[in-house]
Amino acid sequence: MRTRELPGRGERVADWFDGRLGIHTLGRKYLRKVFPDHWSFLLGEICLYSFVVLILTGVYLTLFFHPSMNEVTYHGSYVPLNGVRMSEAYASTLDISFDVRGGLLMRQIHHWAALVFVAGMLTHMMRHFFTGSFRRPREVNWVFGWSLLLLALFEGLFGYSLPDDLLSGTGMRFVNGALLSVPVVGTYLSMFLFGGEYPGHDIVARFYSLHILVIPGIMAALVVAHLILVVHHKHTQFAGPGRTERNVVGTPFMPVYLAKAGGFFFLVFGALALMAAVASINPVWSYGPYRADQVSTGAQPDWYLGFAEGLVRIMPGWEITLWGHTLVLGVLIPIVVFPLLLVLIGVYPFVEARVTGDKGEHHLLDRPRNRPVRTGIGAAWISLYLVLLAGGGNDIVATRLHLSINTVTWAIRIAVLVIPVAVFVITRRICLGLQLQDRERVLHGRETGVIKRLPHGEYVEVHEPLSQAQLHTLTGELVRHEPRGNPR
């Protein structure tokens, strides 16, 4: 008679947790969940891993940073600034850079990770935009991602301002000017933010609390909610053989996808560390401490806020006086347009669904060419962003190209009105042309470049039939989308 073997310690621990948390049921349901295998899905992972790197390096930096604007006299390893009066925030930043072991590397990894994080999010959202993955049932997840992008812009601004150096102080002067341009309450907003007359004594401490606690907490919650909805709704996928609106073709989360994701995390971390080790970024010791009576030459914000500065720089210096109050339209209009450009991204899924009357669920992605209007709108938005980014550096463009800054400014003003319209029209025509090309390939096959002479003397080009997989993809797309008269 065989005796029953007693369960091992690991099995007993697993049973204990399963009886209280139901981890076996959850694991059986989600660990084998299928993820599509396509390079564009890595964009979201780059965002996630950059965020993790930001948290890790940020925790390290908080151990040494002093968020105080109390003035001290610097006596440290950076000799050119010895004996200079500066804030504790700036002095501690110098200490991190020159006296804390690994401090400069951590600072630079943190800053590079922030830039990659925002770039990854913007690229990730544009991938979703052009392929239409924001449609039902993923509108809420789109709003979560858009909220993360919006919060990241301000999180970057707050973190960039913490060292209290001359460059970041110039940015704070810009923020103060924008607040003061708000009618009626502008002065109160400025006094509240800076804790008194600009520059005040509380701004670094307030930004520090927002930067390390409030905004990261909200972003972490949004990231978790975003991932939960991704798992709940299942991944979208491109059309192809065996792929329908009801299934997902790919690899299981455990162990294949998990192993690949773990390796990719270390690749991202390693790339950020390499960038930080070989490419200097934000060398605050070169700018010196902030002084309210000084402005840094050639001051430029990080790229993701360059378009906001571009709006202000290209705007004419208009002012009007109403009921004894002066409205500085040269600043007020740009700070109204700035959020509108971002809001257009957030509300687009709802606008498209209303305009097209599309209320169905979608799990297969569009090819951008089959949505010419949507693709044109996205390309026009990107072109407007790039033009405004150039406007944010109009002084740099003028000096590098030896041009008049007035000429550069007027060229950008005209480009803001002309280029997005031209890009929309050209992109839409290209998409329609590509659709017609796809139809020709389905009907006649792929052109081989081989010329054949027929018995009666006619010369024709030999066409090679498409594979069944290509035909499946193209014909499926052509059935679902018409090339002309498409409301999208």
C-alpha cells in the first residue's frame, strides 16, 4: 500500500496564500495571457521601464538633495564657485554632482530617463493614434495615457527647476510671466505659487513636494490602472492570417513574454546608463546660481516644453486696456493655446466616434493609409509641434544661420498657419494613393521589373502573385475600408 507523500514547504506556502488571496485562480487566468509580437508594442514598454528608472534614481537623489532656498556660502569640490552665495538647493546639487559617489551619474540617468520617458509616451500615443487603437472599448485607457503625458510635462518642469540654477530660474521667470498675464487672478496665482513676491522663498520646497510625492503618486496610480485595462481589454493586433476581432495571436505572458520583457528592461536601463555616462546633460555648475536680476544666454527648455515657449516667442507683443486693466495678449493667448493643443489629443477619440457614428468594438488595428483624414490630422499636429519647437529656439536658429531674428520669427509665424494645412493635404493624398496601389497589387500582383515579349510582339511586365498572407491582410483591409469617400 502506497503512502501519500506530505506536501513540501513551498507547496504548503502556496496553498496558504491561494486559500486567502486566490492567487492560483488569478495566475491560471492571467499568466498565460497572450501578447502580440510586434516591435511597435515595445514603445509602451520603454515608457514603463523609463518610469521605473526615474523612480529608482529619484529615490537615490532625494537622500542628498536639500530643497531649501536659504542662502549659504559654497565651499566644495567645484573650485570656480567657492565662496559664492547660493541657495542650499543649488549647493546640494553641486555636492551630488562632485562629492557624492555616483551622484553625477545618477543625476544624468535621471534626466535622460525623463527625456526618454516623455519621448516614449508621445511616440507611444502617436502609434495608438495612427492605428486607431483608441476606439471603443479603449477610450478610457487613452485618457489615462493622455493624463500621464500631461502630468509628465509638469513633472519635468518641476524637477528641472529644483536645482535653482540660472537656467531653471529663467524658466521660472517665464512661468511667473504667464501667471501674471491671467486676467483678474494672475497676481494672486503668482503670489500663491511663489509664496510672496517673485522669486519668493518657498518655490523649491513646494516644487519638491509636488515632484517627489504628489505627481509621482498620481502617475503611479494611472500606470497601474492603464496596465489593468490593457490586460482587461486584451491587446490590439494588426490584421493578418488567423487574427480576428475575437482572438489574439502571439506569445503567452509566462514564461516567454516575461523573459523578453525582463531582458528589455535591462537593455533600456543599460542604454540610459550609457547615455548618462558619455553625454553630459544639464551641467548646472556651468550656469551658476539663480539671481533674479540675471538671465541665462541662449536659455532653452527641455524639448517637450519647447513648443510652449515657441508660442510665446512668435506671438506679437499685443496689449489692450479694458476698464483700466491691461491684458497682455502676447502672453495670454499662447498660454490658452498651449493646453488646447494638448486637449485636442485627449478628446479626439470621442470626437471621431461622434463624427463617424462608429459605436462598435475594435480589436484589430488600422493601417494608417486606410484612415487618410485621421492620418492627415496626426501628421499636421506633429508638423505644428515641430514648427513651434523651432520657434522656441528662434534666437539659436538666427545666430547659427546668421539670419535676422525678425526674419526667423516671421518665417515661423507664417509656417504655423501654412505648414499644418499643407501637411494635412499632402498626407491625405499620399494615403489615398497608397490605397489605390494596394488595390492594384491585389488585382495584378507585385511588379517584378521583368519584361516579357508576347508571341504577337507586345511587351508586358511580369507580375508576381502575392502570398496568401499578404492577400489576407490587404483584402481584409480593403473590405473594411473604402479608399474614397471615407469620413475618417
